[in-house]
Amino acid sequence: MSEVDAACRPVHRAVLLVQATLDSPTFRSSVASTFDQIDGMEKWLNGWVSSTSKLVHDMLALEETINTYLTRSAADAIVDNDYTLLALKRVAEGQRQCWTQALSSVKKLDSLLVDPIRNFLTGDVRNFKEARRALDRAQKAYDSTLARYVGQSKSKEASALREEAFLLWAARKSYLEASVEICELASQLRLTLDTLLIQVCGDLWDEMGRSRDAWNDAMRWTREMARVRAWAKNLEATESSFRRQLQAARKELAETALEELKPSRELDDYSTSTVPYLGSRGPDNTAQKRIMDKQGWLFLRMFTNKPIRYVWVRRWYYISGGVFGYLTPGPQGVLQGEQVGVLLCSAKPAVGEERRFCFEVKTKIHSTILQAETQKELIEWLDAFEATKKRFFAMDDPNSLPGGSDPAFTISPPSVPEFAAKAIDAEDVGPGFERVATLAAPIQDSRQSFDANGGGRRSFTSLGREMASRDDAARIMQKLDLHRKSNYSTSADVGPMSSSAAGGIASLISASHHLLPVHRAGGSASRALTSLDKPDSLAPSTLAPPPIMTNLSRTAVAVTAERSFRALPTSIIANYWGSDIWTAEKAPVAGPGGDAHTQRPLPPNYPMELRAQNAQFRLLFPTAPNEKLVLVFRAAWSSSTDRGPPSEEPAGQGRIYVLPEGVYFYSHDMGLVTAFRIDLDAITEVTSAAGKDYDEISLHLGTNPMNITLIRIKVFLDELELVRSRLNLIIDNLQREQPLDTAGLISSLINIKEEYGDKASPSADSWEEVSSTQLGEAGRSTARHRGQREHSRPPRTHQKRQPPSPDDFKAEGMTEMAERTFELSAKSCFHVLFGDKSFVFPKLYFDNNAKNISQGPWMLSEGSKMRRDYFFSAHYVDMLGRSKTAHVHDYQTIDVYDDGCYVVTHNKTAWHLPHSSSFRVVGKIVITQLAKFRCKLAIYAAVEWSKTPLSKNLVERQALQDAANAAEELAETATDEVRKLGPRSRTSRAIEVYGRVGSQREPVVFSPAATDSSKKEWIKPRTLTAMLLETARSFAESAVSSIIMWAFDGLRKLYEVASAQRLILAFLSLSLVINLLLTSTESSAWWKERRAANFMQRVVPDSMTKAIYLADLSEVTAPSPWAAKDNINDNNSTCLGAYKTLLDATDLEAPLEEAGSTLSSGASQAMARRLRRTRQKLASYRYDLVVAMRVVNSIEREAIQSELEKWLINENSLCDDLDLAMRAGGGRADGRLSSLGRGSLAEWRERHCSSCKRDLEATLKERRRMTMSEL
């Protein structure tokens, strides 16, 4: 997968771990909220265990009494043994079974409930509490070390400051490790708690199932319990994957944070003063970057009264959107302070301050002293102020913002009073912070400011307005039933809500967080649990877990639901996404954004459950377009991509939010948050499959930025068919020419069961009332049986009748030729095609060369079926050029006339084909209802023969081909007519335009305009010979095409199979084969030659060889030297005589083996053979040399002869020129002749030229003779 694709894919975000590495107020508030929740959970589990143990103890104490009661239930023998005793026995057995099962169930409570919970409390909870104590110790040590470090004077030695910095880093490292450890343990604790509770509930439910006779009424929730157990199993299956991702995120974030926080070992870094660029090392490179937004911890110098002393308070400040503000962790959550526009501030280093890294932020009213932790942060803060000012000064029209005011020029209080922080909060002063005993001038508390929200400004220093704001906050918190206590979210004492908010958003939000059985009032608890049982609702009654949970997270949802914001306030984002104010903007949503917070009013029919979900959706997806939620359901999902093996990422379990144009997925598993978006336009198909443990919905996707091809959605609690139908409706609404607005879409979704199941209402889509003579007794019987079945069903299990499926009608033995789907009811489509005023079929006849078309009325035939006839004539020219006319009769019959299915048979005569009187083309036009405003048109065709000719297959194939073309024309014509009628038109409109069925009694003659005849090509008669030729040509074309396709398939297969390794192996195999063939050929030739040589050696005499011996040359040229020496020394040397005798004893013509055979001495025989062999080789070589010499001589003679011929020809040419010169008179030639002498020249010419001519003739004659001899 490429980097671009990987960047587009949604990723899991460890939001809480990020806040832990920042040590943000959100993290501290979230940890505090988690501690409160776990404390409450521990108290609840301890109470549950103690009450269960007491129940088991008390029930076991009653065991003996129950046994005594069961034993004494037997009667005496005085009663009737046949009936009364049998009845008593059956009652005693039943009671014994009931009580025994009850006691057995109570005894099992220890192993099913008490022991697992106790193990959980003594194991996981104890480990978490130890980690909590370690976090508290690390946090206190870090705060005290940080306070001591930032309180160091500028005059202190650099080495001492470096040691203090490393001590601070060590404390921060311990604190960071404890923070990420507590985050991981909290996530694991939540998962373990959910798994434990599901396991306990499942085991208890199984135990209850064993007592089904006693608790029969409670067992109606068995399916839901099984689905909940399946959800828990699915959660356990994905636990390992999420745990690995969580550990990887923990390692990466912790290492990055520690690396960034690690202090420098250079002493020069600690000698840097507060003022930038005054240190020995010069300006930091980070100061060169223009930082637009900045956030982080700063120390604020405050003073306390009685006595007046300076106190340094640590707060989380930020610069964003042109404002400078702060956040602080409070008892309930993250609170927001006053925001000041950056254009009203002046930030500069505080040179006169005793502490290091201090800077002053001044306004016209007061000044504030702030301290950063390092020189780098100080420079970044000052640079952020300057960059923000320059950006807002560079804006063309800063007053063009919505609301008419620029936040950079405004001093505004927190927009949400519930999240407002006090101006001076004594709780902000930690135990480890240093209090400087220095008197200071009081800071002016009151000033004039401009309220950006347009309301009365809230003064945080005025006691009256402070109390007023507190009253407002208390009133709203009371309305929401949210108590600001230390155990805020885990308190079991939830008071009754006001009547005005009993059924509102606050009740839904409150109910979603109080589902455990901790209510003291049984009525309220039952109401909270009963609210979950809404299978037809568009959203669940509970909210999804937020990315980060604080005690004000629910308040954030309620405030977002009740108020409209141009932009989400920082305090709300901090209590939902974290103090990193850009976290929500970086939320991974794959899709286009929009104006997220310019909200439009909700429609009047917007359900209450969707209002709370819509508010939370705006918090989870701040960059989503300004659309309203229409559907929310709970599910788990996985996806697969189009590249590589199927992947289960991104996988998650949470909520799926459906908007009119997109689907949003959100999950929060073990501290990992996943959020992404899929456009509805990208969904090509929605399929579903029901299962035992869960139902599955598959979203098949087309082109999308994440390259996801399939998303599998597992639905556990919601109704499968209802969710699938609603999804299809939303997708279909988006594809309409005029999509419904939110109100209309909500109404359609609420009434989805009636639209998809019930019989349509007469006002919307009524079926036409048909008389008994038209429908017959079969139709009335069908309607009656349907009504009886519907009325015979019990009210609790009443099922609405579904529309007929397109698969209900199967045209056996027929081929489907065309199919279309229309945004129209089936009845409307039926009237469009077959109404009395419909001229669809006459138009089709005319387009096919038909004249005088007569469309008859619908009449009741003998088989109680409606029928109408078509008569027309067709003019054509035969093969001989004669003009002929064919009179054709076709007819249509209505086979099925039902509420959601119409079947019409069209019998046509193929007058243009051979043997047209022996067969008919039968077509069936089937119209079925898919939804209230959707139907399907299917056209089938077949050929029925009355006589079977020899060319049946040929004619039938052509007839079916023509029928397919006619079916396509009919489908296109029907599409045009439906488009003219308009989508979602009522049946009354179709009846008004195209007429009823059977109301007309007279035939209609169709005579279209003459200009229409040129639109389509008319059908021409076809002869059997032309069809045979066309079939042969088609067969030849098919054969050629098949060969070409086979060739291309072979090449494609070869290309698919071919690879570098396979090519190398193929070349190696080919090389081996070639080498084997060549080697075998050479070996075979060698063996043949060896066998031939051996054979020739056995043949006598040997093969003739050409050789010239020295004796032969002596005979030709001169006497042999040996002979001369013999003549000289013949009488004097006996040794040479003996040698001569030895030479003469060897016959040069005899075989080599017979050389010296007449000699008696072995040495003489060896010498004779050796001499014979040597002389034989030299003679052969001499022969070769003689032959070569002759060849050389021949070549030399040829060269000399050729040059001779050329020279003779040249001389003859010169002689001719001399003759011409001598015959000519005068000129320089005469002078030359006179000097040489004419007589001597003529004599020399006669002698020389005549000899040249003779030599030339002789030479040419000799050449011709040699040529002839060679031939």
C-alpha cells in the first residue's frame, strides 16, 4: 500500500495517552473522574457481593425448614389412592423440583457472582489502586520539584540549575510513566469489568434458564441476552489487537515526550536570561519559526489577601483564533477562564522579575506576569503573540466575521457558564507551590469589556454577578440532574428530575450513564431500563462513550444540544477531546467538511432520541457538514481493501451515525478512538445476512479515498431488516432527482415498516378496485385467505404483509430479455403499459413496419382472463421483387392481476421469418412491487411451435434474437413514458394519463405521423437461404474471433505465468535440451565413424590413398641419390647393401601390417613398419603439396592469361586509333608523321598490330576451348 493510501486510511488515536504526555488539565480531570467512578464502582460491587452473600446465608438457613416442609407434604393412606394421592404426589414432586432448583441456584451464587467479583476486586482493582497511589506520589513529587525549579533565582549557578533540571526531568519521567500506566490500566480495567459483568450476567441468565417454568415471563429477553454475550465474545476476540495498538502508542508517545522534555547538559543553556537573545549562545533556531497557535502550562503570579503575598498558580494557557485564554482543572472537569483578544494585549519579557523566563501580558486595564518553564517556551509564546497579531492585521476585513465582531479585538467571558472558572480560585494553589512573601500592589479587578456573545457580561470579581452565574449554572445542572460532588459520575443518589426535563435530552443523557442497578427507587430504574426497549426508534437511548470522560462531559452534550454555537467553545472541546484545542480539528474523518457549527433549526418532527445523538455527533465530528442525523445504531465493523489480503482494519465497536449524505463510524475501544466517514454515493450495494449470534450488513463500496471495497457491520441488538431497509431508503433518497428534506426523510424512516410491509394506503398508492368478473373467483379466494391469515395472527406477533418479491414469479422455460427498475408503483407502471389510453405497443408495432394498427379493448375471455387483440398489416418485397402484404394478428392476456405483481402474456407472430405459421413468439411482461414507490419490470420470451420443421433451431434462434431487441425497445419506451410521468407519481395520475383497464369498449386505430417512420429501421422479411448464409458467416467470424481470443488468452496466460525465476528455469531447461541433442548427435557421429573405421580395417585391401613417393619422383625426374650412391659404394659397403635389402623388402603398395613380414628379426620388422608408416605419411603430405602447387600454378596461369587478354584488347584499340590518325590528313598528326617517317611507322604498325590481332584471336579461341572442355 502506498503512503498516500495509508495517509487516507482512518487510524486509531490514543487520545487519553496524548493528553497524559501533555499533562493537560483534561488528563488530570479525566483521571480524577476515573478515580471517582472506580471508587463508586468498588462500593457498588462490594455492596452487591455483601448482599448476595447475605442472601445465600439466609437461604441456606431455610434449607432444613424447606426439607421438612417437603417431607411432611405426603398424605396418609386414608385418602383416595387413585386420584387424590396421585394429585398430592404430583404437587409434592413439583414443589420439590421448584424448591430444589431455587436452593441450587442460590448456592451457585457464590461461584457465579461472589467469587469472580471478589477476585476482580482483590486483583485488578487493587493493582489499579496501587497504580493510583503511585500516580499521586509521582504527581506530588513532580509538582513540588517543578515549583522549586521555576522558583530558582536568575543569579543561581548554571551547574546547580542543570542539576535541578535533571531532577525535574527525573520526576517528570516518573510522573509520565505513572500517567501512561494509569491510562493503560484504566482502559484494561474497563474492558475487564465489562467482560466480568457480561460473564456474570450470562451465567446468572443461564441459571435462570434452568428454572424456565418459574421465570417464564422473564425469558422473553433470551435473544437479547444471547446477543449481548456474543458482543462480549467479539470484544474479547479484538482485545489482543487493541492491546497491541495501545502498547505501541504508549511506547511511542512516552518516548517522544521524554525525549522532548529531557533537559540539556550544556551549561550555556542555563545561563540564558529572560530576555530573548541575551544569552551567550544567541537566539534559538525555534524562534525563527512563526508560530500561529500556542498552548501549554504557564505559571500565573497572583496575590492573596490577609496578608498580601504572591502565589504562583499553574494554568493551561492557549492562543488560538486570535484570543488568549486559559483552562484549569476543577472538581467537576476542565474549566475555562476569560478570553482576551491578542490585539488588545502587549506581551514582552519581564526583565525586572526575580524568576527566570517570565514575561508580561498587558492590556489597558491590568497586567499579568506569566512564567514559562524554559527559554524555548518563552520565545515560542512571545513569537505566537507577534505572529497572531500580524495575521489579524493582514486580514482585509476583520469585521466580516459572523456575529459582527472580531475575537482579536474582544475581551469575552466563557460562552458557557457551566464551564466557567473563577477569577481567583484558592484550589488552584497546589501544596507544592512556593508562596513568595512579598507585598504587592493590588491589581484592578473591574474593567470594561466587550461581550462577544451579545449578552450581559459576566464579571468574575463581582460577588453579585458571581452568585447570579452560579445560580444559572445550578439551575441548569439541576435541570440536567447533574450534582457537582466529588463522586460526580458514580453517585447512586440520583434525584428526581424536573417535569420539564423528564422526557428531554437531559433524561436521555442521564439514563445513558445510570444503567447499572444502583437506583434506590425501583420506578426510576425501571423507567431508565424500559427506555432501552425501543426497536422502532431511530437511535438508541444511550450515548456513546466520549474520547475523554470528565464529570462535565455529559454537560457538554446537553449544552451543545440546547444551544447553537458558531464554533465549539474551548471548554467543551477540552472536556470531550482534550485540552489540545486542535485535537477535534485533527479528528480523522475521511470526507468533505463544511460549516460545522452554523446550525439550522431542527425540524418539528425530529425525534427526541435523535436530538441527544445529534448533539454528541457534533462533538465527535466537529468538521462534519451541517446536516442533521437521521439514523443511529450500535454495531461492530471491519473492512477490507482492494489491495493485498483482506484486512480487518480499521475495526471497531461503537456507533454508526447516518446522515442524508454520509455514514460516520465512531468507536472507543480500550482508550483508542476511531472515527471516519464514508459517502453514501460510494455505496454500491447493501446486503444483509441474519445469524444466531449477530446479524451482518455488508456495505459494498465503489471508489473512495480510503480504497475500502467492503465494510462488514455486525448488528447485535437492533433489528436487521429495519436497519437495512432504512439504509436503503436513505441511499435511495440521495439518488432521487429531488431528495426529501430532513423532515420528510425522518417521517419516511419512522414509517418504514408501513411503507415496506403494509398494504399501501388508498391516498398514497391505492390498488384499483377490480370487479369480480375481472378477477374471478381465484382472485377473491386469494384475497380472502390473505385476510383470514392476517386476522388469525395474535396481536403480539403481528407481522405486516410484505410486498411480492420479484423472485415469486418464475417464468419456466423462458429467457429473460430485459429488466428495468422504476421509481414508481407497480400499479402505475401497469397502467403506463397496458392502460386503455396507452399507445406503447402500437408505437412499437409502427416502428417495425406495421400499418393500419388496430388496438382492441380489454375483454374478458373464456378462461376469466382479460385479453385484447392487435391487428395490423405489413408491406414488404419478396426475393423476386414483388410487393406483398402480410396481415398479422397478435393478442395479449393478463395472467396475474395482484396487489404487487402483474403478469401479461403477449403472443406475437413472426411474419418476417420463415415458417411463421408454424410457431408463435410468446413474451411475458412481469411487473413486481419492490417498495412503495419502486417496481421492477422484467420481460421474458420463448418460442412455441405447432409444427416442427427441419430448420427449427435456425429460425428459433433468430426469433429469440428479434424478441430480445423488441424487449429492449419496450423497456426503453417504458422508461421514457415513466420519465414523462415523473418519479413517485400517484396511481391516480397514471390512470388519468394512460386510462383504466377494461373501461374502453371500442378498438382504436393507431395512425402515427409520417415523419415518425424515419426514426427506426423497419423489419425486413428474411428467407431461409439468407439466414443460412448469415449463420455461416457468423460461424466463420466466431471461429476467427475464437482463434484470436485463444491466442490472446495464451499470451495473457503466458504473461501471468512468466516471471524472472521461471524464465531463467525455462532458458536453463532449453539449454539442457539443446546441449543434450548436440551431445547425442556428436556422440552418435563419433560412434558411427569409429564403427566404420573398425569395419574398414577388417576389409582387405585397404581403401586407396593418394601418395607420391620419392622413388616416383626419381623415376620422373632423375636417378635416385640412393641409386647413385649404390653405384658408387655397391662394391665397397656391405652395410648399405643390407639396408637396401631391408628397404626393398617393404612393398609400398602392401598394407601397413605386412611391412617387414618377410624379415626374421623382430627389430627389423619394427623398423620396416615404422619406416613404412613414416614414408606413407610423407607421401600423402607430398601429394597434398603437389596438388596445392598445381592449384597455385593454375591460379597463376589464369591471372597471366586474364592480364594478357586485357593487354591485347588494349593494344588492338590503340592500333585502331593509330589507323584513324594515319588516315586523317593535316594538323598535328601530319607534323608528327613527318618527323617519324611515314614509311617506318606504317611498317611497324603492320608488324605489331597484325601480331596483336592474331594473338588475341588465338587467346580467345583457347579460352572458348577450355570452357567447352570444362562443360
